[in-house]
Amino acid sequence: MKNYKLTLGLAVLLSTAWACGPKGSTVETSEAQAVASSESAVSYAVNTSNSEVTWIGSKTGGKHDGTIGITSGEISVKGDELVAGSIVIDINSIKNLDMAGKGGAAKLEGHLKSPDFFDAENFPEAKFEVTAVSDFNASSLEADKDEFESDNTPAKLSEILVENPTHFISGNLTIRGTTLNITIPAHVEMSNNTVKAQAKFNIDRTQWGIMYQDEASVVDKAKDRFVYNTVTIGFDIEASPNSSMQ
């Protein structure tokens, strides 16, 4: 039986500079698109015990990172090509790692679940659904743009771009009930009945309605007291024909 493993690293870093200044290196967004067809493709259930979402958030005073669990997911492969897929993300499972074992971790986790950020009570799930997969073309990459400078300025796209990207993966990203389509550079490998993919990119959290201490306030900027608009998200996913959704 074939065994396909998909490791999709999607990093979503908190971005932008002054409210009237240039934006940071974030992916372009558009309206939600039709989900890619999985007709005639082989379907693989995501092994949720071996899969997770990672995140990095930045503010002028520091950075935090952690994980979010995956509730379910499915990957579709046709021949040697990844053609479709989706994952459902459990917002209530969000964990902070850099302060693990300390009181600050639980406090931060609670705050991230609150209406200030993900509003987990009203929006307990996020989702990513593949809409298209195409060959990578370096000329289509967004150029690096300036960020508001601090000791914790989020990384630019050129600094986090996955090594040797091979594909662009487009997908509908749903957070807090808002769905936008994004396209990200990814490195995809298929060998020995295994699929591996890695990707990193930046998004602007405010486009999904997460406005807490955003960079729009000139007063907060003057006091170096704001959370960068970039939220870092990565996917590490494993799927196989024999795995059941857990």
C-alpha cells in the first residue's frame, strides 16, 4: 500500500511598518476560490497525531512561538502530483512553547483564544483548503518590503523562503470566519511512495480581523508598544492511505 507523507511548513510572520508607510513582506490575498478537484485522485487521511500547525508572533518587546493541533485533514494525489487537500485546525489546542512550564504560557494561551485574537469560543476552527498547485517561478515572488524596525522585527520573505522551492500552492485560509485565498512558495518532493512539502510565508493578521494592538496606532508606535501585524503559521502534516483521522 502506498504511503504518502506531506510535511507542509507554512510560516505566517507578523508584518508591516507605519500605518501610512510600506507594508511588510506578506502574501497577497484575494477572494476565496473554488477548491481544487480531487476527482480520480487517491485520497489520504491526515494522521493528526503526527501533524501540527506552528506559529510565531512578534511584538517590539519580544517574540512567542508555539503549536496548534489539527482535527482532521485529507490529501489527494494523482499520479506523481499533489492536486488537492485540506486541514481543519483546532484553535482551542493552541500551545505556547517558549514559556512552556511557566505561568506565562497558560496566560498567553488564554489570551490568544480570547476575542482579542482568535476568538476560539465563536470560531473554534481554522481551515486551509488547496485551490491550485503550479510550478514555482521566482519572477512571481513578492519583493521584500520595509518593516517597522525594532529588536524583534519579523523576518522578510527572502529570509524565510523555503530552500529550493519547486511549486506555488494556492489555498483558501479561513480564520475567525474570514476566508481569503493566498499563494505560497513550497518545496515538494515525491519519492518512495512518499510526499513531502515545505513552505514558508508571511501574512497580515488584520486581514482576518485580528486587530489587537495592531500597527495602525501612531501613538503605540511612538511608544514602541504594539504587536506586529504578522502572525507566523506553519503546517507539519503526515498522511497515508492506512492512517485514520485521529
